[in-house]
Amino acid sequence: MHFSEDELREALKRKDPGEGFTQRVMARVNQSQSEAKLPARTKKSNGSFMAWWQLRPAWTLAVVAILLLAFGIAGYQYSEYRHKEEMEIARQKQEQYRKEAEQAKQQAILALEIARAKLNHVLERAQLPVENGNDKIRRQRL
């Protein structure tokens, strides 16, 4: 649907509200003022959620206290759960480091045993008397 400027101007043009407009507005103002003067207990609720909160402050306080307690307990339980998870992760890392250290220890012991065996072999060869008067040292594979 396409509007022209003239149609738009005509639609937005000021219109007379009609006779009795002032009286209707003043009647509504007086009516709302008289309803505001009534006590809160005799005032009818329009069924909205906020009206319930305003009419029953003790219940409101009780609900808020229960909600705060529930959120507090839930937060504490969540923090305990996270703490247990973090402790389990730390225990697993510590176990992994212990295994790696044990493996490194075994490898170091093996390397020392190999080096000891090679050095003993060289020492035995160095202490043997020279055969056939040959002063040259022969290289042998260790």
C-alpha cells in the first residue's frame, strides 16, 4: 500500500476531540483521585502480579528470604563441587608427574649401568699387558 503526501498530511491533521472532552478528562481525573484515597485493602486488585506483592508484604519478604537462602545454598554446593573437581585434577596431574619422574629415574639408572659396563670394559683393556711387544694401541670397538 502506497501513501501519498496529501493522504499522510490529511491523516496527521489536527482534529477536534468533540464536545465534552474537557468534562470527560476531568471526570477521569476525579475518579482516579478518589480511588487513590481509598485504603489499600479495599482497593480491588486488577489481577496483576505487582498487586499481589503490594498487598502481602509478609509473604513477599518470606518468598525473597527463601529465594536468597536457596541461591546461597546452591552457590555453596556449586563451589564445593568445583573444589572437588579441581582437587581431582590436581591429584591426577601429581600422579602423572610421579610416573614421569619414576620413568626418568629408571632411564637414568639404565644409562648409568650402560656407562659403568663400558668403563669397566675399557679399564680391563687398559690393564692388560701389551702383547708381542707392539707399543701401538689398537682401537677396538667397545
